[in-house]
Amino acid sequence: MSAQDRSISCTVCHHHCRLSEGQIGFCRARKCHAGRILPENYGHITSIAVDPVEKKPLAEWHPGCSVLSVGSYGCNMRCPFCQNWQISQMGREDVGWRKVSPAELIALGLCARRKDPRMVGLAFTYNEPLVGWEYVRDCAMLAHERGLEAVLVSNGCVNTEVIDQVAPLIDAANIDLKSFSAAYYHMCAGDLDLVKRAITRFAKEKGCHLEVTTLIVPHMNDTPEEISKIAAWLASVDSQIVLHITRFFPRWKLKGQQATAVQQIKDLAAVAHHYLSHVYTGNC
Ligand code: SF4
């Protein structure tokens, strides 16, 4: 039997990477090991910091509080404007990381809460947390047992089975809706339909507060028509969904590009306001 014949498919996202023993997926986070595809980045923490919830961004969930934010490496999208590319686009060998088990992470969270009672929980963020969704699941379950809450900041671009596993464990989520164009998502190696399904699923999850972020990149997704489509669709899911219209800064493959003009962000937020009651501007 050839190595190709022995390969197996990852079911986490739309890439359906077919991997042979030892091979790493497109996201650089999952690996075929002993006939199974496992999250190689499980507990490999590249970044950890106590952040205000407003920085996630979450505008209407525990305002004035903070969360212990953690990230690993790896992502299943390739947005040329990635604002966190130094870790999201890297693999195990390219970045510094340290192993933090779920129990250790909860202990760090409890320690941070003892110092400041406004520290309400953990946030899985910075890279794409759901390419290593098992760590999110294990930490969120343990966090709840110890009275900590769980926040997810995600591109939402994973299969429904993964969202179904994670959503009931999440207290607040911020999901990107980068565009309302399938071609735009294709350019970013993502899948618009999966993201729409994820947003719909989180919106329906009782006990999970949902906010959505659209990063406005000049000349790519910055028309009033595009924002109208996004806001109208969100309103059709739930008119109470919070939307953040945020400003792009030059990064990674678009580092020669101008930052989005502040006035344009304000104008596009006003467009979104025609459909949604809760719209915020970000990075202005
Ligand atoms: S999660 Fe990673 S390994 Fe799995 S299909 Fe997506 S990109 Fe490929």
C-alpha cells in the first residue's frame, strides 16, 4: 500500500487536508500521527496576556473587565492583511512557545483573578483557536468548573461538527465576517458559507454572547454596498448582534498599503446602523 493510500482526511475545516503519517496540514497546527489527525499545537502557547474585554473586541459583555488571553500558532486562512501573521501564519518550528496544560492555564487564570476580581475568564485568540479546538474544549470545561468564563475569537471557518462541540462551552464569541463575497473568502483561503453557518450557530446558542467583526481593508471590502449586505444578513439572523467595523493597519503582505481612513470607518458604521442597533467602530 502506498503512503497516499494510507493517508487520512482531516474533518475540521473546508480544506479537508489529506495527510500521510507525519504530515502537517495547511493550517500548520494539525498533524497525522499514528493514523489519527491530532492538534500538534495542543497547549503550545505563543502569547499570553491579560487584556481588557474591549480589546477582543467585546463591547457589550462584562464591560470594564479583563480576560487572560492565550494564543498558539497556526491558521487555516491566508488573509494577506493578517494583523497577527507573526504567529497565525507560523508553525511549531518558527515561533517560541511553551507548553501550558489546561490545568496550568486555569491556575494562571485563577491567580490573575485573585489579583483583580474583574478578571472574568480565559480568551482563546491571536491565532485561529479552532484549528486546535480540542484545547479550547478542554480548557473551557475546566474553566467553568472553577468559575471562570470562556471567550472565543475566531474566523469561524470550521465545519459544523466542530462548532457544535465548542459553542455550548463558550460564554462570549467574536467571529470575523471579513466580507460578504465568496470570492473574497476564496482569496483568503476561507469559505463564506462555513462562516455564515458558524455565526448563525453561535447566535442561537443560549448563554453565548455574540459579537462580529469586519475589518475594513481599503479597496478590498470598503464599499457601502458590501457593509449593507453584511449588516442586513446579520440583522436577518438576529438584529441584536453587535457589529464592530474596524480599521486596517498595514501588515504582512499589505504592509505597503495605507491604513483605513477614520472617517470611512465612521461612514460605514453609519451604513450598518440602518440594519443593526449595536454597531461600534474599532482601532479609530
Ligand atoms: S484544520 Fe488544518 S489540517 Fe484540518 S483540514 Fe483544516 S487546514 Fe487542514
